[in-house]
Amino acid sequence: MLAVKPLKMLWRLWRKPAAPSSLGKSTAGFTLIELLVALLIGSLIISSLLFVLVRFLDASRREEAKVATQEELQAALNFIADDLQEAVYIYNADGIERDSTQNPPGIRDQLPHVTNPSSEVCPGPTGSPADRRCTPVLVFWKRQVYDANEEISDSDSRYGGCVEYVSPSACDDDPDPNRFRARGTDKFTYSLVAYYISRGQTATVPARTARLLRWELKGGIPWSCAVDPSPTAFTNATDCPIAPGQRVDRNGNNVTVAALTTPIQSVVYADLRDSAIYTVRPDQGFVSPTSTIAATFGTLGQRMNQWRRFTASYNLSTNPYRVLIDYFDDTAYNPVHDNGTAPTLSLISVTAGDDVFDTGVQPNVAAVANNVGGAEQTNLDCNDPDRGIGNNDPNLGTALQAEFAQRVPSTFDPTQVRSTIAGDRVNPSGLSSFYVCVNSRRNAVRVYLRGNAWARVVGGDPDSRLPRANQESFFITQNVRAFGRGVLNVE
């Protein structure tokens, strides 16, 4: 019986509810201070993560801008190098920066920015200084090939090997009726190509930075379906075209005999002729360089500098300026660009005097007097094959020099003049982001391009995004050497 009592006492204690303690009276949860501390810690963590994310996205955007700019520059260099492979003659600074009325002459006033000065894309020297923003840098003649089994153009469905046939079936030389092979051969002519650097924008020409422009003047396919070599002996040979519209002159007029046509004549050289009759019309203003060679005397360079256009102006609606690449560097010219010293980039400076580049190729200097090639300028950096294009003449710097390598433009200074054209300057754009070293005698050139990835990142006016030391990597420079494979005979 005594053992039962302790069990009852344990039973009562177990059944008896515990007395409420002082802790049980408090409300469950966090205090206000605890919540504020937690909120502060959470905010710091989120802010840190957002900061890291923003920095990561900004770094990614900057790297993407660099990559895009680098890829565009490389694509432009590849395109230019391929274009130059067909070159038969490349103009140097003496040819591009002098006009036809000077002695010795050049071709500057034959280029479209002078002949068509009202162009919105590339206005000429007659406008205000603020509008003169196009600088011709790379100008050359190249072979233009019309494949025998391909259509002439989007607007001309004739095949290159069939332009002298009235009926396409008469031109088909493939026995298989399901295939076509032209009876004629490939045709070739010449084209004049000019690359410009242009700065600024207008209401109809948007451009956040400088841009690279390409302009081409194509030749036509001369008539050759005759058995007698005399210029008037066009016989009605079998399958040769006799229908109207098949033989046209350069103005598109039907002709039955070869007509002598006369291009614009300069005061000094008045004997240039273009007597061709065309089955495919050339662009307005075209004259073959072979006509110039046949009618002039001197070295090849001296003869090519005497080329003259056929008409007073060009038709920019049929062969307009083409934009090859945007986001060229539009940092304004500074004398440090040309003096061969290293740039003085600052981390904090925003003045144009500090934020400049060293191009690595200094301006042209006067050539040795009375040299055989008649060159007015030379460039020691361009003559260096490691830095420029090189010069294969062993008598470099002597009177025996036949031709010199030159930089184009010869100076980046937008105030310098070599031409007699009113208002014209050597470098109207005032930019140094596109220049070349040219050796016309070797038909060789080295092309230098500088892109502006920083403009992709920040945008805005050029003066608001001048390059600083920590942004130098955004101004990407590339170059390529190219050699023309064509030849023009001066004999």
C-alpha cells in the first residue's frame, strides 16, 4: 500500500497544468530592432549583388563594344585588301592632293567630292568649313571582270559572254539543253575606286562617329563584234547584234558606226579621246586609264596623274557613296598626331591637348630635287618595310630614286593646302583614323584604321568622350599590307 501513494502523486503532478511563467506572457516574433538590423543586412547584401551585377553587365557591354569594333575593322581591312588585289595602279599623295590645273597635275578635282560638291553624304570644298568633312585617302584603278556565264548586273540580265549576240540561244555553246554555257568569253574593263573618311552627320545622314565611304566608277564593255579593225567597219556578221539598242554610246544613244567622243579637256592636256562603242554602258564620267596612257608621256605615275573624267560631274544616284563601316574614331586632329612623340593621355583630363594619339607614321617631307620619278614628297616611315610599305629602290634618298613611298593624307592638319581648288584642304575631315602608305611604283599599300569602341559605350558628342589613359584600349588600331596584282603597260 505504501508503494501506491508515490504513483498517485506522480499521476497528479502529470495531470496538473504547469503554472504560467513570465516568458509565456510575451508575444512570439522579432523585435523592431531585430527587424531593422535584418533589413539593413539584407539591403547591404542585395546592394552588393546589384553592384556586382551592374559592373559585370557594364564590363560585358564594354567588351562587346571592343569585340564588335575589332571585328568590323578586320572585316573592313579584309574587304579593302581583297579590293586592292585587283588594283593596277594606286595613287599616292602627289596624285590625290593636286588638281588638274597644276604643274605637275593631279586628279583631285576629278574626284566626286569636288565634281559633285552638293552631295549630302560627302559635300565638297565649296561649302562652309564645317561642312567640308570628306577626305579622299585611298584611290586606285582596278580590273572589273564580267563573268561570261553570269548576268551583267541586277538591272541587266544579259550574260557577260553574250552581250554581242541578238539571241541568247545563238550564244549557248553547251550541247546539253538543260545547261547554259556562253559562247563568248569573260569581259573585263577598269574601275576607279576611292575610299573616303567622313566625319559628322546631317539631317539625312545619321552618323555617331566618323565613317568609311567607298565610291566606284565602273567602265563598260566595248563593242568588238567586227571583222575589220577599222573603227567604222561594223559588219553584220552571223549572230552579231544589229537591232536598235544593242550598240550604244556612253550616253545610251543607238549607233551604227563608231563615233569619236571627246572628254573634258584640260588646259595642259587636250588630246584625250574615248572612241569606244559600248554594248554595256560605263558609268557617267568614265574614261579608261588606257586612253590616258596612250595620249600622254612620262612615267606611269605621271601619266596616271593626267587622267580626266568624261563629263563635268558624276551620277551619284547610279554609283553613290557606300558606307563601308561606322564607328571610326572621330577624335579631332592634334599636332601630337604628327610629331612622332608618344601621346600624353591623362586619367582625368578632358582637354583635347592631352587626349591624342601617335599615328606612328609622320608627315611627308620634300623629296630629293629633280628625281627621275618627279615625286614631290617622300616619307621615311612609309619607306620602312616594318612600319610602312617599304621601297625596293636601293638608292633611297638619292637623285636616282624613281618613286617614293608616301603617306596619304600627307598631313592631318585640316588647314594645310596643296590644291588650287578654292576652299579645298589636304585633310578636310581633320581626322587621323584612316591613312595609308603608298608605293605607286610597286603597286603596294599599307592601310591603317582606328576604330572607336568607346563611342558605342557612351555615345554623345566627340568632345564629351575624349580618350583618357584608362580608355585607350577602346581605340583599336589595325593595319594590313596589300599588293595589286594587275599591271598597266606604259610602252
